Amino acid sequence: MNPLDNPNQTIGLGVGLTIVLAGAFMAVAGTGMDYVGMLLRWTHLLAGITWIGLLYFFNLINAGFLKSLDGPVKNVVIPKLMPSALNWFRHGATVTVLAGIALYFYMYSKGGTGAVALGIGGLLGIIMLVNVHAIIWPNQQKIIAAVSKTAKDGTPAPAEMAGWGRTALLASRVNFMLSIPMLFFMGAGSHFK
């Protein structure tokens, strides 16, 4: 089986390639590395790209696409697409924030600069994480369950499903908006002296 046919195996290959390339770089450059700081930063970046990439996908592509589908097609697409996408989304959010908090305290225990800027970005990220787990995911769970039941039993969707979708969409749009200053402050932290 080709490991590129399986995304989890592809991730494993990417991690392995990173280890080989980092080792070769250090051997050639003769430089040491802050392994703890680098591992925390790398984890934070990988998880953050996963989280924010999916956030942008949901807001810029998926929301409009799902609106364009009729009921029977939605009943097929939502149960197949959304559980996996939302799984990566919410776990990406959690790992991003936890790794970011660990990295923040690790860096500033060593006297890093830009703590206030990174703190602002981090606070926005924490607000976004709360939106993911307290608003977006619970409402999406209800929608997925209702659509799956409709597809299985042929029963009409519950009337309150539109409200769940609207609540999840608005919380996602708040996160989309907050991601813009959050990314600025996360990137700008080392540039503020």
C-alpha cells in the first residue's frame, strides 16, 4: 500500500522527513537547537495551520457550498464530510492553544521579547477555542445527528435545525474575524521591541 494513499501515513512520512532534514541541517550547519522550544513551536504551527485552514475552508467555501445543495444531497454530504472535518478542526484548535500556552511560558521564562503582542494573539486564540468547543461543535453535532436521522428514516429535519446552523455559523464567523488580528499579533510578537 502506498503511504500517500492514507493521510495518517502521509503525516508520519512528513514527521520522519522533518527529523531527517533537521538532523542533516544540524550536522552540516554545526548548530545546536533549543529542542523543547522548537518542538513546541512546530506543534503550535502545524496544529494552527490545520485549525485556521479548516476555519477558512468552512467560512470561505463550505458554508456557501452547503447552501447551494438541495435536501437529499445535503443528507449525503453532511454526515460524510462534517464529522471528519470538524474532528480535525476542534482537535487542531485544542492542540494549537495548549501548545501555544506551553510555548508562551517556555519562551518568556527565558526572557523572550514581544510577550504582550503574543499575549493578545493568544487571548484571541483562547476565545476562539471556547467558541469551537462551547458553541460551534455542540450545534454541529445536533445538525449532523438530525441530518443523519433524516437520511436514515426519511423524517423531516427538526424546525430548530436552522437555528443551530445559524448559531454555529455566527460563532464560526466571529472566529474567522478574530483570526485576522490573532494571526497579526502572533506573527508580529518578535518584531515588537
